[in-house]
Amino acid sequence: MLRLPLVRFFETSFGRVHDRTFMLVRLDGGGVTARGECVADNDPYYSPETVDTAWHITAEFLAPLVLGVEFAHPREVFPALRRVRGHHMAKAAVEMAAWDLWARQAGRPLADVLGGTRARVAAGASIGIQDSLEQLVDRVGAELAEGYQRIKIKVKPGWDLDAAAAVRERFPDVPLMVDANAAYRLDDVEHLAGFDRFGLMMIEQPLDYDDIRDHAALQRRIATPVCLDESVHSVRLGRDAIDAGACRIINVKPGRIGGHGESIRLHDLCASRGIPVWHGGMLESGIGRAHNLHLSSLPNFSLPGDVAASRRYYDPDLIDPPIEVAPDGTIPVPQGLGIGVCVVEDRVERATIRRKEFRA
Ligand code: OSB
Ligand code: MG
């Protein structure tokens, strides 16, 4: 378990954070070392999981199910954890490390074994709630100057239509979207229809974190495409959401649905139903960020994701060189073995606050 200070605070409808405490999973096997990053937060505000529940579940329940077990393919890992209900973020950290291990053992980049088809992915910037609209507009300008291909702003009641209007006034044509992190109710439909005049790419997760039905009702009454994040916490719920007409776009976060294998299944399902996906972000360090880049190289990730440069989050990051965005707003998928980034062990060491080792 590590703690790292954020370069700048990040505020969503559920609160402001200045640092992140998160869990890394390291796997050693077959002569190689692999890593996964758990995206569970300190607080159960985005999802019910926290860094402490992830630690508990991993140590007490997941580790015994994988240690010393022979897997022919990392796709077998998520089903092997089935007895443990939920806890997808904890499971994903283990499962994603297994994919890194497999790719390294095979001498291939992770993107290759995941089925990636592009060498560079489109980067977008997610901008938190600011102290003033002027600061927001300045932040948008700064991100656009870095090359980011789309801007997402966080919204909540009291920081929503005015925020979108301020950005639109200054940047009339920028690809723009908003993310409410479940801050509204279906009763707010008239208010949410107010976003329609800004020509947004989408509104992300306007209603409750486990709702599908009300999102379907909302989507019938607003023009802006609804994108689901929190509500799609499994592949099956993704299917249910599409069937119900609850969204036209889905944000894929492997931590939310249980890892790379489940993300590929959701990606393929969406492709077959004509639903574009994009890769979400959870303020990851370079390790989780590298995983996300590899997964984003699959073909139906057709919209820019919340995959951005390391230095927006941590400076220094746990990896060197850091992940950077090119002036055209793309990030190259790392070329080396596995996740293909170089972990700086003494930075990991210095940020570590708790450690536990298991042997078969
Ligand atoms: O809803 O997408 C979200 C960060 C933490 C928790 C939830 C979300 C986010 C982001 C940040 O939007 C995306 C990023 O990593 O830049
Ligand atoms: Mg979101």
C-alpha cells in the first residue's frame, strides 16, 4: 500500500482529494516480475470498495486462490475468483498483474496479448471542479495547449450549466463532455436537458451509481448521449444497460468490472451492439496508467479516454521515463515487455506504507 501526493487537487461531485492511497500487486513467477494497480480509493464514495477492503480481500481471499495455481491463460484468473462476490477492484489488480506476467513470460507487449490494434491512443483531459469559473476556463486552455483531444469537466448541482457555458463561450468547438458522478436524480430531468444546448459529446453517469432504469428514462428525454461509468460494474450490467437504452456510450475501467479479461468482453459486447467505448481513469500512477494504455489500443476504444500524461498526476511518478502526451494529443502504447514501463523501485519503496508477502 502506497501514498502519493497529487500534483494538484482533484474534485468530483463526491469530494476533493489531495493525495492517493492505493495498493500495488506484484507477482513473481516463471522468472519474471509483474505488476497491477488497484484503483480503490481511501473512501467508499466512487464505489463501495476502499483501499483497506481491497487489502483485506486480496490478503485473505484472493491470494490463496491464485498462489501456486497453474493457469494456462490470464483469462482463467477472473473465473477462478468467482467464489468471492464483488470486489472487482481488488480482483482486477491481481488479474491485471497476471496479464503482465503472461505477456512478459511470452516475451510480448501487453497490448499484443490483449488484442490491441493501434500503436497510439487518443488522450483526453478530465478536469475537476475548480474554485472559480475563471480557473476552470484557464485549466481547459492549458490542457488544450498540451494537445488533449477532448475535455471532460466534472459537474455537480451548483457547478454545472454555468461551468459548461463558460467553457463553451471561450472554446466553442472543443470536443466537450461532463461527468456528474451520480450527483442527480431523475427528478432533475428538466435541469439536465439544459446541457443539450452545449453540443456535448456525452453526459457521464448523471444518476445513481447502481441505476440503469432511470438512466433509460432520462436518455429518452434528453438529446445529449448518456455514458455510463459507475452503473456498469460488470459485463452483465453493461448488457442490461444497452438493452434498456440507458446509455449510448460506455466508459470502460478494468478496475470497475474485474480486470482486462472482463474489459475485453465488455469491449466486444459493445462493439457488437454499436456502442463506442472509451477508457476511464482513476488517477492511476504510471503502473495502472500503462495497463490502461495497452487496453485502450483495442479497436472499439474509438473515443479519446481519460488517459493522460503522468505529470498531470504525480511528479515524480513511480515510473521513469514518465508517460507523456504528444502535441497531436496521442500517447504511444509502450513497446517493451508486458506493461513496458520501467518502475523506479526506490520511489515505490519511499511511498510504501504497508507491505505483505505471500508464498506458494
Ligand atoms: O468518474 O471518471 C471518474 C477519478 C476518480 C474517480 C472517478 C473518476 C475520476 C476521473 C479522473 O474522472 C480521470 C483521470 O484519471 O484523469
Ligand atoms: Mg466517471
